[in-house]
Amino acid sequence: MRYPLIVFDWDGTIIDSTGTIAECIQQAAAEIGVPVPEDAKARHVIGLGLHDSLRQAVPELPADRYADFVALYRKYFLAREDTMKLFPGMVDLLSFLKEKHLLAVATGKSRRGLDRALDAGGLRKYFAASRCADETQSKPHPAMLHELMEELEKDRSEVLMIGDTSHDLEMARAAGVDALGVTYGAHHEAGLRACSPLQCFSSVDQLHAWLKNHA
């Protein structure tokens, strides 16, 4: 076994949520009265911590309005949370991997948001550990991976990161661990490949096949 520990991003990697997240950012921007970011800009910040996301997606938003923006975003997101589904084949992939690997999550979500998602999808049983953006430094800083490796007692040579954004892959590179990109989420393939992943995949089935042979 080459990678005893496999770490997944959440939004856009495990669950098909990137379109909803981008739309909620846009709706909140429109209601609060700042320029609405284009779709590509709203998608690009997915995976970052809260303040980093707001600084990039809505740079005109004053810092003293962050709490108002977040409240609006959460209102829209929670209203649509039940409509978001796992990517096809994801449960089979997680079940397959859990037989021989430790699995973990490193996400830009809050702890409250990830816990809600894990419980709603019945996925908590698959993951040995997780880190969220409100618990440590957010991506692309390597802190999430460093903390997971310490908790689960794995060396960087034993870890594989899987994500759909350049933030995920840059975090992996900063931590010195191998990474795979998935192109069915938030960021385009060209941006992912610029971060030097081992490979990129356009479906969970392709990812599953690679992991079966190489992980």
C-alpha cells in the first residue's frame, strides 16, 4: 500500500456543491449591495477560509459588513443544502478505500457545516479525522495536512491529497505530499495541472480506477 492515509477535500470533490456555493455568494452580494462576482470568480474562492474568500470574491465589501454577508450566505445555503448530492460513485469509492486505508477530510467548511454534512449523508463512519478552516490555518497553508498527519501518525510520504481546486493542490505541495486533482468540481483542469498533481480525473469512476491500481 503506497498511501496509508488519503485526505479528501469536501465541496466539489465528495459532494456536488460548487454551483450552489457560487450562486449563494452571488445572491448574498446582490442583496448586500456590492458588485456581484462572475461565476468563475465565485467558484475560484471555494475551499478557502471565510475571510480569504470574501477578500477575493467581494473585495468591495467592508470588513465591518463581513458578518452581514455571512449571515445572508448561510441563509441561502441552508435553504438549498438538502438538494446537494454526492458525486455518482463516491460511496462505492469511500467504501472500497476504507477497507485498507485511513481516510480524512481537509475542508474550507466550518466545523459546524462539515459535521452537519457528514451526519446528513451518513458519511462520518468513513473518516478517521478531519480539519476545517475555522480550526486552523486555511488552504493553501499546509497546517490542515500537518495536523492530520500528526494525529494519524503518518509521514508525508504516506499521504495522498485529493481535491478539485488549486488551493487543495497548493496545500499538498506545501506539505510535501502527493496529490490528485478532480476536474468535475470548482477549478478548471489547466489550473489544477499547474500545481503539479500526479494526475487529474474528470469522474469519480476514473479516480476510483487509478486509486485501485496505484494507492
